[in-house]
Amino acid sequence: MARSNYRPEPPQPHGEGPLFLQIARRIAEDIQRRVLRPGSALPSTRELSRVLGVHRSTAVAAVAELTAQGWVTTEPRRGAFVSERIPETRTRRFARPLTLPRAPLELPEAAPVEPVVSLRAGVLPLVGGTPDHRLMPVAELSRAYRRALRQGAHLLGYGSELGEPRLRDVLARQLREARHVPVEPEGLMVTRGSQMALFLLARVLSHPERVVAVEGLGYRPCWEAWHLAGARLAPLPVDAEGVSIAALRELLGRERVAAVYTTPHHQYPTMVTLTAPRRLELLALARQHGFVIIEDDYDYEHHYDGRAVLPLASVDADVVAYVGTLSKVLAPGLRIGYLAARSEIVQRAARARRYVDRSSDHVVERAVADLLEEDVVGRHVRRTRREYAARRDALVYELERRLGGALSFRTPAGGMSLWAKVTSKGTSSDAWAERALERGVLVHAARRFRFDGREAPFLRLGFAPLRPEEIRTAVERLARALPSRPSARSTGGR
């Protein structure tokens, strides 16, 4: 055994990381500083444990870590030695920076994108479509995540583009039982949020000789996904009964339609529900003309008055590509969406996914599967449904009390927001939203939801992200942002 006079500094009892890693880190730093030179011997693990005052197993673990990282090599019956070729820890410049003039970068023209508003501290988001992440069952998710990691390292490898098999099985079963959607795991794909599902459908269903019909008041990120796929879009009017089927009939009389994108449960952003006659007529037209209905059921779980209306896919799954999400149920940062459709559509979407996302996060998906099976998600939905109903009522009360003469609206039976008409004479919804942000509350004006991008006298006001006392403060700020303060009057109630 080669002898060494080297003595590293002892680890700190409350230092960063386990003791063996602290020891290994200190020895590696001494090797980098040339305190220990290549080929020089390290003390034996017995000597290290005595000098540093740690158990010998800790010293053995420290030397094993140094060996694994390439700092030392071990020789039987001789001991551990500093490697002749120590790991490279600093980058090397391969050439001096070039001083040649740079040609201008020419990028193709991109579609306009709604700017992302970075909220300063203290700004209250009175916006829809976002759950309150403070209500998320973090402890249960953390336990499920650790349990998933213990179940097998294979979950960290590449998996199926269709998603984690157990989650697909659980989701398919719950869609069959709770929403009457006749889907098997083979016809279901898990995605990173519903936006990915919409993006993949745009890649799969776009046709150069056909148009895609969308709601003229609707979800702009979906429109942009179709634009990126090269599709031509045709906006359809939206009224108190949902998307106009008469306008769709007129479109079918002059164009071939590849798909119709709709949000029938809670129309985005007006929150109206597509009526039963229009639902049946839309399904019949899809069969007659051979187009696919893309049903974006983004907040099915959030209904407060009465029962939720079953999806279009529950009546005729052959003509519907059904898109849903758990991100609105749990938290936006938990990107779990899904697509249920005919097998050939799902398989084509999975193939398209390979070029942007080789595999989904199977650890998170296994954890969420556990939460679904143990009814953790179900209990969470029931709790948040009561909480969001109370927040909706708080928003309605504050709006009626403070802005009854400036806004007119119907109380939504579900969802996370309401659609309010600006009735204050001469008030611009855009200007009001801008002034509101200056006063510390974020609201969305109608322009961002209109296909033509024009201003309209409406605001979309959300209640889910804020507690009742925060809603009160937000509405106070919104009222102060109004140039004139009309006298309160009834909005027409529910």
C-alpha cells in the first residue's frame, strides 16, 4: 500500500450534501488546484476515516465517487492514485472570435403572436382558464412521483409516443364511465397539455384543398397551430346557442371542409353551451360531408349548476377527435392532455409527435395514473368545484355591486370565467383593460379572442385563480380604472 501525507479538510456537519460527497468534492478541488498531482497516492480509506472523523464506509463511498467521476484510479493491494488524465472541467477555445462582417439574418414572416404579459408583483390576474395552483394536492403528487420512481428506472427511458400505458388505460376507463366516450387505450394518446394535441391534429388533418372551420370568437393558439400547418381557416359566427351551424352549412355549400374546431361544453370565451339541436345537426353534417369534429373539452369538470352536458364524442365517436386536459384540473405547469379519436388519427398523431417530442414524461404520467386510480384527483375536483363556485358567486356579487351600470353578463353555469358586455357609453374595452393593468389587475379584452382581431365591447373575467378577498380587491381596482362610474343596476342575474 503506497503511503501519502495528504490530509483533506474535514467535512462540515451541516454542509451541502451527504458527507461522502463533501469529502469527494474537497479532494477533487485539491486535484484541480494541483495540491495532489497526477499519479500521487491518496491515503487509505482507513486513514481517511481516522483523519476526517467519519465511518470507514463513508471514506470508501467518497473514493468510489472519485473513481466513478474519473479523478482517481484504484489498484489492487496498492491503493488509490490521482488519475494521469483528470476530467476536463474548463472549456477550451478552439479559435479566436471571428471579425468578419456578418450578413443580415432573414427570417420568414411569422404570424402575429399575443404578447406574454409579465405580471409585476402585486398585480391580480382576473383572467379565465387558469386554476389556482395553491389548491393543487402537492403532497399527494410528491408521494406518487417518488413511488413511480421506485417502481422502475424504465420509466426514465424512451417510451411510447402514445404515452404511459397505465395512464392511457386509466383515462380510457374514466372517459367511458364518466363521459360515455367509447374509447379504448389503443385509441387514446397522452400529450403535453391539450395544446400539443391540437397542434398534432393540425399537422395530421390539414389538407391543401380543404378549409378548417373555427369559431370566430375563440382560441387563438389553436388557430395559429393550423396556420403553421398551412391550413386555410374559415371563421364561423358564435351566438347565444353556440357556434352557428347555419353558417357551417353555407360554408359547406361552397368549400370542402377538412375539420371543424369547436368548444361545445363551455364555448371559449363566451361560456355558452352548444344547444342539443345544433349538436345533432353538427354530427349529422360531419357524417354527410366527411369532416372531423375537433371537440376541445378543456374544462369538463368545472360545472356548478346542474350536471355537465356529455361530449359530442359520447354520441358519435367516429366523427369526433376528442381533446381534454388535466392541466386545468390540477395546475397549468403539470402538462397532461389527451386525444381520443379513431385509431388511424391517433397513430398518425403519434408519428408526427416523434419529430418534436420523442417521448412523454412517463414518470409524471405514472404518478398521475396513481392519483386517478386512488381518487385523489376526484376528491380534488369535488373540493375545487365547491371552491370555484364560491369564487364565481363572489365575482358576480362584486361586479353587480360595483360595476352593475358598466357591465352586463349572465352568470355561467360552469367554467372558470364569465363573458361581460361593456355597457358604459363611450368606454373602450381595450383602453379599460390597459388602465386596469396600470392599477394592478389583469383582464382580457375581446380583441384577443376575435378572429379578425378587431375591438369589441366585451371583457373576459376569470375567478378561479383568486380567493374571494382577492376578487374583491381586483374588482375595486377594475372599477377605479373605469373613466366614469355609472350607477349600479341589475345585470339580469343568472
